[in-house]
Amino acid sequence: MRRYGKHTDEDDIRTRPGRRNTRPRTTIRPKHEDAAEGMVLTVDRGRLTCLVGDRTVLAMKARELGRKAAVVGDRVALVGDLSGKKDTLARIVRIEERTSVLRRTADDDDPFERVVVANADQLAIVTALADPEPRPRLIDRCLVAAFDGGLTPLLVMTKSDLAPPDKLLELYGALDIPHVVTSREELETGDAAERVRDHLTGKITAFVGHSGVGKTTLVNALVPDDRRRSTGHVNAVTGRGRHTTTSALALPLAAPDSWVVDTPGVRSFGLHHVDPSRVIHAFPDLEPGTAGCPRACSHDEPDCALDDWVAGGHADPARLYSLRRLLATRERTEGD
Ligand SMILES: Nc1nc2c(ncn2[C@@H]2O[C@H](COP(=O)(O)OP(=O)(O)OP(=O)(O)O)[C@@H](O)[C@H]2O)c(=O)[nH]1
Ligand SMILES: [Mg+2]
Ligand SMILES: [Zn+2]
């Protein structure tokens, strides 16, 4: 087996049984049946902050887990020092089966897939109506990742004080996906938080979107003051206000079993891992139109029934264009 990174003496004892009795430092290994359950809240250079009961415990992955990474939202089993005291480090001995997986690759050509969040129920796709300009392609890609990963999408349109939501609502209103529009003023009055919160109760919701769209600002408005994170204007010193958030973090809401996960802004949302035949599921406005397609239609060929579907006024032509653009970029990667 290949070795990765640093490992402890204790790990040596496990992976090289012959040395077990030669080392006086052997600690009694707690039985994994006794392991405590926890949830990963954030990950920082191999150190995982986990919620165990009502304690926050710093942990590292046990070597026996191999290369499988625990990510934010993972349910894990922990052993060792679970006191949560300073300078203690517990070990994660098991990652429980995930109910959903939000994956992305850097771009479509990148086979290295990263799991952004595990076990989220909902994906809040955050788009600013201006500054930065909305990017429907990115929204569509997030929708594909949501459908593919088993998350229900929620569209959040921020900064309606800067530009109206009409155009985006025209594109996405027909999709039967819940949406919320928020403005600076509504953030200040608390209306924005209240309206978004309506969609979050009893769920784990991951917030994703381009840098600067206001994910952290919104998450901060949702959680108690002492949980607040830095937002873009802090970075205004650099004159950019970009990529303020550098790691995903799960934060509890007041309602039981309700969590929000703030994530770093993304420039792109690669879908290398998504089978092109599944992309259509993220276009619920177009999907019924595929009934008349030839078998195994790529939806990007002359006999595709979607042209007639759109010509018949059943869906916005921009949506078909978007689907085909997405399929085309996906297909380019098929050959490699
Ligand atoms: N005008 C206006 N500005 C907003 C609104 N919401 C957030 N902002 C501003 O947008 C900037 C970026 O906000 P952030 O919350 O840091 O954005 P983010 O999406 O977390 O960005 P990253 O962490 O880089 O991904 C900040 O200056 C916010 O004050 C809004 O509704 N209206
Ligand atoms: Mg942020
Ligand atoms: Zn077709």
C-alpha cells in the first residue's frame, strides 16, 4: 500500500503487526464499537473539526481509512480523546455512508473530483443579480451537480438592489425550483434571512456560487452573531473582494436539524464525473420534450425532438442552448 504524508508511531503498529510487541508506547486502542458519532464541520490541512454531542472536537483521519477523505457534512465515528480540550486530537475511524454527495471538478477535463459537501439535502445556488453579473451557465452546472448528487436545488438571487431579477426569473421561473430574491435592504431588516430560512428548516443546505455573490453575507444573517465569518468587504483592502471564504464550514441554525454550509466561491463547476446522459435531468423544463427523441439521443443531433419542443413554445430557447453548450463541453472530454 502506498503511504501518504506523515504517519504516527501508532499507525506503524497497526500496519506492521510484527512490531506490535517491540514498541513500549502502544496505547490500548479503544474498540471501534465504542466510537462516538460526530459530524464534520470543517476541514483544515488534514485536521477535521467535528461536532460530537455538544462538543467541538479536533480530529484526524485514522490511517485505516486509506485515501478516502472525510469532508464537511460527513457523519463519522471517532475514538480517542473526545474532550474537545486544547491540544487534543481524536481519530476518525469510520466515515458513514453518505446520503448525498456534492461533487465538482475544477473543469470538465479534470478527472480529479472533489467532494464539496456530504449529506446535504439541499443546494442553495447563489447568484448575484449584478456585481458579479449572473452566469446562467454556472447555475445550470450547479443544477446538474445537485441532481446528480441527490440534492434538491434552491435558487437564491442576491443584490436585487443593484439589478432586477426579471431576466433570470424568466429563465428559471419555469423550472419548478424554489427561489428567493434578496437585497441589501432586506439583509438589514432581517427579511432576507427570514425568507431564506423558510426553505432551510430541518435540512442541511450547502450554499454555492461564484465568489462575491454574497453567500457568507447571507449565511451570517442566518446564524447567531457569534458564529459570523468574514465577508467580502474585509478583503476590500486588496481592492478585489474576491475569494474571501477559503474553506467550507457547517453552521447550525436555531431550528433543530437545520444546518447551512458556507463554501468558498467557485469560478467554474466542472462536471467530469457526470455521465452526459444524466445532464438532461437538470433541465426539467426540457426533459418532457425528449419523449419524441430517437433512442439514445444525445439531444445535440438533427433528429432531437427538443428543437420542436422549444419551437412549440414549451421552453425558453436559451435553455436548450444552455443544455447543448453544457453537453458539448462534456462531450469534448469523452475522448480522453
Ligand atoms: N448591494 C449588495 N451587496 C451585497 C448583498 N449581499 C452581499 N453583498 C456584498 O457583496 C460582497 C461579497 O459578499 P460575500 O458574502 O463575501 O460573498 P461570498 O459569496 O461569500 O464570496 P466568497 O467568499 O469570495 O465566495 C460584500 O461586500 C457584501 O457586502 C446585497 O444583497 N446587495
Ligand atoms: Mg464567502
Ligand atoms: Zn434529443
